[in-house]
Amino acid sequence: MEPVTPALRHRPDALLLDFGGVVFQTRKRPEGRADAARHLCAVLARAGHEADAAAVRASLDAGLAALKDWKNAASRRRVPRELDHRTIWTDFLASDLDGPARETLAGSGARLLAEMSPLLSEHEVRPGIADLLASAHALGVRVGMVSNAHSGRSHRELVRSAGLEGYFGVQVYSDEVGIRKPHPEMIRLAARALGTVPERCWYVGDTWDRDVVAGRRAGAGAAVITRHHSTDTPPYPVRAAADAVYDTPEGLVEPLRSSVPRGPVAPGPSARTAGRPSRGPGALLLDQGGVIALSEPTPDAQAAFAESLAERLDRAGYSASPDEVLALVLAGRERYRAWKATAAEDGRVPEVTPRAFWHDMVGRDLPPHARAFLFAESAQLMLEYARSKSRARMRSGVREVLEACAGRGVPVGIVSNTVCGRAVREELERFGIDGLIGAHVYSDELGRRKPDPHTVRTALAALDADPATCWFVGDKPWRDTAAARRAGVGTCVVVRGGSASDERIDAALAGPAEQRPDHAIDEMGDLLVLWADAGAPTGS
């Protein structure tokens, strides 16, 4: 017997299995696509559509080939989403058919995908699965299914028909949960459903790019491969390594039986925080407007921008004076402000896209061709608009703070609500401090805006920083402090002189905990005093 790899020595709380290539082996039916095409023609006939079987088969062939390419591309993504059933039909399998036929098939998309699965492939339980599931049951190891599937409905029926349903505590299929491997949440979700964590699970799959990568990203205790059709021919090189590779699931039976039981989860520091210094900021996160820079309106520049835009609109076939164009832009800005006040939903706070700002807000009342121009030029217009509306100057003390952080190895990130992150980067370059900033998170580029905590969490992830040891400096308690608190940041500071009045800041200092800063300072250089008192870097 081969020696057991260290990752398999300790018995898992749960055994998580892929469907195809692990629990079942599949074989394409030679007549499968022809049968599927005939079935689809019958479905279309019931709706009154005369479909040519050859045309349906050709669309099906092209769609399945395109789906394979899409799956390979999706497996390279960090957090891939799954296609919905309608999209699979309208954009892939029935893409070459006429509109009524596409809609007919898409309207029954989930059912048709379930019906097509057994037509296209035969499924057989893999060698060793019965023993593996029986051993897990005898040892008290819970079992879950974690599978990419366009039809979880079909997979569930196959599991039931094979008499295996009673072994599985949970079945997680990508079409039912909306994400697909290598998204680590697939494994995390299964582990949570079985009352444990990925670190105490073994995950078994048959692909490197989806299964092993998903296991590693989720932090699974072990990632195991059982070879199947495409195991040894991944679509691209994969760096992630498996803890063990077996020709069939039979190979995993003995390692599971001989694994050593482990105790309950012991409390203690997480891997992210273990070994980190307890004093001083782990990272410094800064707002930009009002914190790094103060801005003054530049009406002359705005007028010049409006004149330039009027000239371009004229070349596109829409005539308006510079004053009329400026009025359109200002009206669009007011609509944007009104939109911001109502855009939040379920804790998510979206940011407007340049296309929506120019097409829907600035161009709302314009004729279609003018709105089409604004839509097409929206990215460039947003940059020019951001450059023209104000002129920024760096606040005193900013450079000293950033240099102190650089001298002591404290990473710095910017978390800013802005309609144009590109323009903010230009300001940082003009100030000569861009080289002191490690991470940039701008709402227009992320698609979310503070007080959405996703903005802060994204910066923390970029800096690999423990939120509890970080400091966040903003100028608006209801936006900056709230976002930082929701993201678990340990110390929140508000600097006066930005957008918030002293009265609002003072009210926040005595207000609800979520918006209450730990400190209110007059200038950025005051951070150095706070850090000196806390034993944090002072630059000396």
C-alpha cells in the first residue's frame, strides 16, 4: 500500500465530492445529439414552429462547442458566475434559430436541459464509490456533492436512481446557487451546510483548473483528484497541486478508513492574524477627497469643457450652445445626486457607470442620436468632466504621513467614491505621492460606493491586512466611518475641513456606534501624534 499523504492522515468532518468524474463516469452517446435535436423539434412543433432537424442539430453542435469554450474561460476567473438556463438557450444552444424558436426553448430552459442530459450522455457509478460512501457513513464522516452543472435537477435524479441519495447530506449544483467552480464559495457553502469548515474537509474532483483550484482557494484540508476524461489535458497550465491523485475513487477508500480522528475546532488566532504585531496600524486606508486633497470649483474649466462638448455634439449632428450643454451637464449631476440618495439596497450601494451618467442622466431629454453619442463617448467624457469641475490641492501633513508609513512598512490604500478613478490617479501623480500608495479602490471601477463595506474589504484584501489592526481616515462619518466599521476596521478617524461640517462631526462623535469615529483631527499630520501615543510609526 502506498504511503498516505500528510493531508489525508487526519479524518475529515466531511467528504465533498464532484459529480462527473468522481461519483459518476460519463460516456457520450453516439446518437445523443441527433436524439436531442429530434426532441427539440418536437417541442417546437407543439408551439406551432416547423423546425428543420438539421438546422436544430447544427445550432446545438455550435452551442455545445461554444459552451465548452465558455466553461474553460470561466474556470480561469477568480469568482465565476454560472449561466442561467435562459441564457444557455438564447445565447448558445439555440442561438442560430429564429426568435420565436429561441423563446420557445428558453421558456422551458430548465426542463429541457434536464431532459437533454440523459440523451447526450450515459452515466455510470464509478468504481469504489459504493465502498467510499459506506466507509464515510460508518466512520461518521458527512458527505456532500459539489458540482458544476447546467442541470442540477438531472444530477439529483441520477443520484436518486443510483440509490445514493441517502448518503449525501447536501448537494450543491452551480445552476442552483448561481456560481461555479473554481469559485471557492461552492466548497464553503457545502462545508457550512454540513456544520464544518473547508479546512476540515476533503474535496475530491477530476479537474485541475476547476476542482483543485477551487479546493485550494477555499482552504480545503485536502484536494484530491480521481482521474477521468479530461484530467490530464487541462485547457491551460495550472499551478495548483493536488494532495493525492488516484485512477478511480477506489484509491481513496483505504486512506479514509485509516485516517486518524481529530478533535473539535480549537479556538485561537486565525492564519491571517497569527504572528502579526499587536501595536500600530497593520495598514492605513484613506479617503481621497477631503482627506488627501481639498478641491475648489473651476467654473472657467467647466465652461471650456461645455464648449468642447458642444462642438463634438455638433459634429455628430446635434446642435446646442455651450450654455445649453453646460445646463445639461449640471442637470445630469443633480439627477446623479438624487439617484445616490435612493440607490442603496440590502447593504449594497452601487456606483453609477459612465454610460448611465451620460446617457440616462445628462442626456435624458435629448433625441436618440445625441444620447447614442453620449453613450459611446461616456468614458472619455467622464475623464474630461472630472478634470474640469474642480482643482485639487494636497492637504498639509499628507506627505509626512505617507512617508512615515513607507519608512515603517505600513501599506497604504485609497478607498474613494468618485465618478473617475483615472482622474484621481492623475492628481496623485501631480502631487508626487502615487509611489507611496499601495492599493487603489475607486467606486466607479469597483461598481460599489461607500458606505458599502465591500469598498473597504476590497482594499484590505489587496493589502492582505487584518481589519482589526487597520486605521481608516475619512471626512464623512456617515459614509467613511460607516463603511470602515461594517468592514471590521479597528480604528476610524475623521479629519475636519473636508465635506462634513464640524457640527456633523461632533454629532457623530456622540452618535450611533456604526458612524462614530475613534478620533477627530484637524489636519492629517495629527495622525503622527496619535500613532506616537499608540506606539505606531512616527517616521523617526
